[in-house]
Amino acid sequence: MMDCYLGIDIGSISTKGVIIDDRRRIVARTYLWTEGNPADAARRVVADLGSQVDRNAVRVGAVGTTGSARRLVGAMCGATVVKNEITAHAVGTTFLHPDVRTILEIGGQDSKIICVENGIAVDYAMNTLCAAGTGAFLSSQAHRLGVEVEEFGSIALTSKKPANIAARCTVFAESDLVHKIQVGYAREDIIAGLCRAVATNYLNNVGKGKQIVAPVVFQGGVSKNAGVVRAFEDELGMDVIVDADGHLMGAFGVALLAAEAAPRITSAGDASGNAGAQAEAFDFDALRSFEFATREVECQKCANRCEIICVFRNGVIIDSWGNRCEQGAVKTETYAKAPSSSLLP
Amino acid sequence: MARDDAEDARRSAGNRSEPSRFAARRDIGPLHTDRGQEARGVRVVVGGERGPFKLLPQKKRTKRDRHARTRVAFFRYSYYDIAFKFFVEQVLDADFVALPPATKRTIELGSRHSSDFVCAPFKHILGDYIEALELGADVLVQFAGPCRLGYYGELQQSILRDLGYEFDMLNFAMLTGKPLTEYISTCKKKVNPDVSVPHGARNMLAVFKMIENLDEANDYYLANAGFEVVPGSFDRARAAYFDAMRLAACERDIAEAHRAGMEAYRALPTNRPGRVLRVGIVGEYFTAADPSSNLDLERKLLGMGVELHRMLNMTNRNLRYNEKNLRASISDYVTYDMGPTSSMTIAAALKYAQEGFDGVVHLKSAGCTPEVDCMPVLQRISRNTGMPVLYLSYDSQTSDTGLDTRLEAFYDMLAMKKERTR
């Protein structure tokens, strides 16, 4: 029986999952579209991962979730660790590349930069108000050009003279793009220009004021786009490392965190507040056999009318969040644990 | 001839209307006067015998009882409603309209009636004012001044008047730089003609003392509430302290309430590990200090077990503000004063960095120009000292999911860094 740990990263566009063994190697990986239904995506990810491993030889000791739907899927899976994607990415990347100094990450709807010193994240920034230059922008433009977004990179690399496309804002970039198409620019030049615009936008917005020091690791779904990688290398004047598993790094990181948290839970006298974590192994079929439902309730206890999100498993409430004060706290069957673990003693 | 006559007769018989038309034509003269009489009749119905023609029906104006006590309201600003109440009741000798805690409706009201690009404090304050007027306030007080907020009082006044509210505005931003007599005469005119100047002056000093006390107690709360042993004990002590302060009616009451409150705080058990995370909060005057504007950021951080410090409060910014000295402490970075809180933001951040804090959170409302100007300087300080800074911008959003993610990540980063560099 091999002890394994499961990490799921449920993003806005794609859902990623990995299973790592006790030596922190990835033994199963999957990547599929969220399609606007995180609960179903998590179910598919778990089913896919379960089919990749020998279930009789593997015992999943702990589950970690990250990404924007981490709370929901965490409640569904009874996760030990529910962590934000920034920490998960930093942990995963520094494990694989101990000498990394800068992590660039562009996902479906957000992008971030993490500065690392001596294997510790020392500074980070995340796009705040605008989703310009993220994966969602690229795929909508791919649709406009009639190309699959997966082909973007290879097409961009064939361009000799990328078109100049405004990078500041998606709206401007789009009108610029339409103009260039109508003037008759070659398609590969436009696509290469778009990749360049994404890189420039990222460095001007998210990377503003941050020192980008080599080695640089580039991750997230957009890192699979060779055109953007090339654009970053040209802009920064340094090599940009892209991992084969770069798009899975969030899931890998949270699996590492789950693995770290798991033995602490079985040992007695754990003071980190992770009560309620299951000691029994994760059941791959549990997700399929249970019916999950999310309902939004408007709290009537005071004038603020908080929207409380309740997650039900087979009609029984298992977790709720969204209340601003204690009055709106909903009693759940299992004690809902705080998402932030106290890392300090 | 006869045939013609007959035809004429037939024609006139066929066209019955013709004679009447003739008659009407003949009556042109007198018709004028008729029409005039008709118009006069209309005027009688609408506007009464005297006075000009009214285009719009006039709203019935309720006459204010001039001898009733004026009901004065402030905007919501953190816990300073306690000091505002004391000011209204003891200095102006008027009634204070206490506002319930802000809700989603407040900011919805404020955003609906303000320009989209105006900064978030404007929207919050406008929402507060509308709620205060609904509760029956006669006079609204505005005192903000050092940035474009100084013009906001006038703007809010005209927006509220356009909405049809009847009120008076005591806008101290209009009096900045004028002699004290001007302040007194304005207060007399707008709020209470019988204001006692000696009594008011004496209680004004008590207001200052109260603000200093409130801020001192809050500093203790921020530094220690993250390590409470009994969950909620600090919040309960804080509520009791505020209640006692609200009841205070003179200097002695204030001093007594403060002494008892601080004693209660110090008696609370705390479990403080040897190495704790210390985080400083800097930023714009309104957003950094007001919990309903920054989505309760302080409580979120305290919930993670962090020691918090915030230099920006009314004591340091309004009562003891010495911009020159603050700027002298950051002379390596700054030559000129850049705005209302810029010097304090940068000086506080630098002080925290020099004292070895683990991180600084910088808060501003989206588009706050003075604080945007501070950011490159803060980035330089961060680079030179190795202390991370988290930049947060607020608008009228009510969802705190994004904020939770960023704060959690910031905390994890600081905690891991502290653990590894042990």
C-alpha cells in the first residue's frame, strides 16, 4: 500500500489534478476544462485520476484544493488543506526548482508574479482590476481569428515580423487587432503580435516595480503557448523555463501541502486547528455517489443581508461561508475548518 | 335673376355652416376678450388670484419648528462616531443622529447617486448622508479637506438637494484657514444660535482628549487582539469600552471610561508566541481606517494571528500632525509633500521597515492620486529593506473573496519566510 496525496486546482477555465506519492513524485495527472461547473469538473478530475492508478495499491491520505473554487470542492472532498493559488504555486515551484528567483504565472482569468529568495517567496503581486492579457483574452481572440488556442504558439513562431498591438487594455487591444486584420496583415504576424501584447501587458501591469531576476519560471495555462514564452524571453533578455508540468503546478503545490499536513493530523496533540480532517483514506467513488448542491441564502439576521453560500451533500449541509458576523454562522454537520492554517508555532 | 336668387338661397341652405362661419368671423373682436377671460379662468384654477403663473405644482413645505433642537448627523468613520456624538451634544448642544452600522444598502445608495469615477469614500459618505436624512437629520457635517475630498462637501450637498432632501450643511472644509470667530458664527447660524462659547471651547478640548484615548485603546487592540485566548474576548471588551465612551458627558467621564476600558483590555489573557508576525497598515485616510470601507481588513488579519500597527488615525493625522517632521524622516526618498496622507504613508512604511516589521499593507481607494504617487516610493523602500508590501485598491465592491485570497497568500508568504529564516 503506497501512501499518496491528491491535489486539485479548480480554476475559472481549467481544472487540474495530480496524485503524488510519498516521495513527492507525480504518479497521475489530469487537465480538463471547468466549463463553468467546478463541482462536475472536480468529479471528472477525480474519476480520471482514479483510473490512472491502481486503486488497490494506493491509499490517498490527504486531499488539498486550490484555485478559485477551492472552498466548494474542498468541502465536497473533505480536503485537509484548502489553500490559495499563490501559496500553492510558490510551494510547488520552489520544490521543483529550488534556485528559482521569479515565478511568472498567467492563468485563465488572473495573472501573478512571485519573487523568491533562497527558496522562500518574498514578494508577490496579482492583477487587481483588469483581466487583460490572460488566457481568457487569448482564447476569445483565437475564436475571432478562427484558430484553436492550442495552435497559437506554433503559428506565432512562424512569424518574422510581429504586428504591433496595443497592450494596455483588452478593449484597445481588440480594436487594434480588428483594424490590423481588416488592413490585411498576415495571420501569423497578428497572432505573434498578440502574444507579444500579452507579455508586455503582464510586465507593465503585474510586474511593475518588481525586479525580475533569473532563473525565471513561467507557469499557468498560457505558459503552454510557445509564442508568449518567446515574447517573454525577448522582453526580459533571459531564458524562461517552462516545465512540462507547469500548468499543474498549483495542484502539485497543494498536494505537497496536503502531504505535509497529513502526518501532523494523525499524530496526537495537533494544535494547528486542522480539526475535523478525516483520518480515513479518500474514497474515489464518494464524489460520484453523493449528490452535491450549492444554495445561496440571504441572511435575515440584520440589515446587511449577507449572501451565505451553503453546500449540501445528499441534502445535508456540510459547509457554508459568506457571513460577515457570527449571527449568520450556519451550523454544519462537520466542523468547517478555517482556510488559513497557522504556520507559526 | 330669379334663378340666381333661388340658387343663392339653395346654396345658403346647403351650406349651413357658412352663416356661422361668417358670424365667427364677425365676432373676431369680442372673441379676443372671450379668450382672455378663459385664460384668466385657468389661472384662477392653478395658481390663485395673485402671483405669477406656476409651471409646477408647488410641494408643501413643512415649516421647521425654529425652537426645536437641531438634529445633526456625521458620516460614518470607523469608531469616531463616539467623538462626533460628544462634539454634537456637548460642544454644539444639539441632538446627534446616530447611524446604525453600514450595510450593503449604504454603498448601493451612495454609488447610485455619484459619478462612477469618484473615489470610494465619496460614495460611502453620500450613502451615509442619505441614510442620515432618512432618519431625520437637519444638518449634515463634513470636515474632510486635504485632497479633492475638500470639494466633496459642496458636491454632496448639491446632489442631495437635487434628490429633494431639505437640510443644511455644516461644511468645515469651507472654513479652513479662517479665524475661530468664523467657525463659531457658522455653528451658531447652522446649528444652534445659543451655543455657549466657553462651554463649547472647554468640551472641544475634551473631544480631542477623547479621540486620543480612542486611538490609544485601538492601538492596544490592534497589537494584541490577534493573540486572544478566549475567542471574541477582545471584541467584547472593545464593545463595552465604546459603550462606556458613548455615555460620557464630560472630561471626567471620558477619563474614567478610558481607564476602565484599558484595564479591561490589559486583564484579558493573551497567548503570544515568541516570534510573531508584525504587519503595518498604511494608506489613504478613509479607506485605511474605516472597516466598512476596507471590508474589515484588520479583523481578517487579526484572525490570522498577526500583530498590527497603524500610524494613520485621527490623533496622528489631525491632532498631532507635523508634516515637516514626518517628511524629514523620509528625506532620503521624498522632497515635497505630495498630498493629504502621502508623507504619513511613506514615513510609517519606512518606520515599520526600520523596526523590522514583516510586512506592510497599503490601502487606497481606486484612483486615489496621492496614494498612487506613494506607490513607487513604497516599492523603493520595499526593495531597499526587503520588506514586502501588499497593495490593495478598493472601490464599492462588497465581495471579499479576492481580498481573502490576497491576504491569505500574504500571510502565508510572511509566515514561511519567518519560519525559514529562524
